[in-house]
Amino acid sequence: MFTVSDVPSLLQRVPDDVKGLCARLREKGKRAWIVGGCVRDLVRGIDVNDWDVATDARPEEVIRFFRHVIPTGIEHGTVTVLIKKVPYEVTTLRGETTYSDGRRPDSVHFVDDITADLARRDFTINAIAIDPNDGHLIDPFDGIGDLDRGIIRAVGDPIQRFSEDGLRQLRAARFTASLEFEIEPSTLAAIGQTLDTYRKVSPERIREEWIKAMRARRPSRAFEIMRQTSMLSITVPELLESVGCEQNRFHAYDVWGHAMACLDACEGDPALRLAALFHDVGKPRTRAFSEKTKDWTFYNHERVGAEMVAPILTRLRFSNEERERIAHLVRHHLVCYSDDWSDAAVRRWIRRIGKDRLEDLYALNRADVLGKGKDSEPDLEALAKLKTRVSAVLSSGDALTVRDLKVNGHDLMRELGMKPGRDLGAVLEHLLEQVIEEPSRNERETLLSLARAWLALPPEQRPKREQEA
């Protein structure tokens, strides 16, 4: 357990520039402390990326004391001091009034007591301060003890804390994953009693907390809290359709439980793990019982899921690139490889997935298999075989996109008299299908001959692009 005697060794990890910043304030007759998450992480022995400083100096004084200062939030007492181009937030000790918008205090007033400043913070583990010059530790709410116990506890009255800022409920959930802590019972109970404040949280802030949760070892811990406290019913009610939705005999969990297991098993960046979270979101809406197999089926759940996830991600303000990537992975997450796939089928599969998405899909499929909770060896072996065959195709240099063809649109316009438009694109797609079926056809004269033959057919007889392997 951490004790006051451990502070000197802890301070050895505080950067000299942070100590110098605090020392400069002391030279000017002011006090300064490192506070919040940086102290929490110092005590836990993990790397600190952001350093926050609290001081009894007023913002205008901090601006006078340092050469390079940005008034980033001066109305709330915060300025950013740049030291060797590294930014450090310096905030004047403050108290707060009501939070009408459930996000920011209606007004703040500056105080001189560090304990009063700590009393306005969200959780005890974030309400610890240390003077990096004299090593004085200030922990009025036993945050050190809660760190040792692995507890997330609100400072003071949890209903009041959560009624002030609706993001705190979501932060509590996220900390259960990122810190692997448990929420203290009265703090947990207060979340469900303050959901009206949570409803005021902007989608952008929710998105950022979700992304942070996705970097945890087990993000499911956060999403389970969101589900249990009804936060998820406000943010993404579509996910709750999967709770209790029975699966087929190949799964040990319901759809929700499988999604949580898949999420934890998925190794990758936040966007990939979001694809894991949503990969089966379409199952409840496609679930049907088959009298033939005496089991549940979910035909086209991947297509339905992709259609569902795009507007969800739009609501949460994810970028177009993120939405496209996640929806694409949801659409194609179902990999049904077997040894009887032809080489052409493998090439079509690569074309459909896209070479730049293969590693994503491998990781998602592996997590999907592991998340079933039943014997995974046969499916993992099938994935390994597919990867081997895909690697062989990629090594061969076979054409997989229109750009790989040995003719292009200009060639077709020049040699066949075609004009820009839909037919030009259709011919190129047809030629690619021919080359995917037989790579030796990727020769200029052969392709021009195939194009002439396609154009000679009546429109209704022209072959359509094959969509699936």
C-alpha cells in the first residue's frame, strides 16, 4: 500500500520542467500542486502523459509569471503554460456554482484552499494533490485508500457530483475498464438516479470516452456498467436488443454476451474494437427459428448490422472514414471459408474485402471465433488456411482491382470508341471479373477482345458482376 514515505521516490518521476513550473510560482509567493489524474497514475506506478497543476495564483498572475502562456480556459481559471513547447495546464484553485447545462459550472469563484478545490472533483482517486517541491501530500477524501482498494468513489454526495456533470457517470463506467476498478455501491446507484443529467452530454464527449474505454484490456467492463445503469439505453438502445437474444448451438452466450467476449478478444485500435462491439448488432432483427435444423438462424445479419451501425456512428459524431471502416467490417465479418474454395473464389473474397482491410478482418474474425465460448480450434484452423491462401494470391501479383488491369478507360475509349459513362465502368468491372476468374487473361489484346464481345451483347444478356465467392 502507498504511504507518505513513498512520496520522495514518486517525485523522482515528475519531470524537472513541472517541478520548475511549481517552483517559479513559489518564488512569486504562490503555491502550486500537481493534481488529478497525473497523481493517480503516479501512485499506481504507470506512465503519466499529461501533467495538471493547481495554484492559488490568479490566471492573470500566471500569465505575468511565464513567458509563453495560452489563455485556453481563462474564464474558468485555466491557462496553458508552454515550457520547451510542451503544454502544461495551470488552473487556479476554484469553487463552483450550479451546472445548468449538465456540463460546465454556471460560474466559478477562486479560492485559496486546495482542499476546497479538491472537493469539487469527480472521484476520490482524482482528488489527490502533491506539492512537487516539498513533497506535501493532500488527500482529504482517502483517494490513496481507494486506489489501494481498487474503488471508484464519488467525492462527497454522488448524486450531487453526477447532477453537476453528466459525463461523470460515463467516466465512472470507463474507469472500471481502464483502471480495472469496481464502482462503490452508493456511487453506482447514483448513476441510475441522475440519468437526466447524462442525457445532456454531447455526442462528441461520449465518443471520446468510448474511444478511451476501447484502449482498456477489457472494454466490456465499461459497457456492462453502461448497460446495467441504463446509460446505454440512452446512447445506443440498438445494442440492448441483443441482451437475452438466444444464439444457435455454436455459441455459449446470448448475442450481448458474445459481443462482450468478442470485444475483449479483439486486438487492435478503437475503431476495430468498435467493429467487434457492433459486429452482430443485426442478429436480433434477423433471428428466426429453422424447423429444418431445429436451431436459430440469422440470415443477412451482417448486411442488416452494417445498415444499422452507420447511423449509430453518425449520431456519435464519428468521422466518415471511421464510419466507413467500421460498417465495412461489420458487413464482411462473417467468414465462411472452406477448403473447396477455388483460387478465383479467394481472389473474389480479397477483392470484396480490400487488401487494406485484410488484417482488420483477420483480427475481427479471430475475436469472433474466440468469443463464441465453445471449441474454437476448427474455426481458427480455417482462418489460418485462408490467410495462407490469401498470402499466396497476393504474392502472385494477380489483378484484384480495375487499376491492376492492363487496359484502362482511356484505352477503351481510344480503341473501341467508347465514351465516358456507366458503360465504361461496367466494361472494366466485367474485364476484372474475367481476370479474377483466369489471371492469364490480363493481357491487353485479350482484354480488348473481351470488351468487344461484351459490347456486342444486348444489354439484358450482359453478365452481371459476381458479388460473392
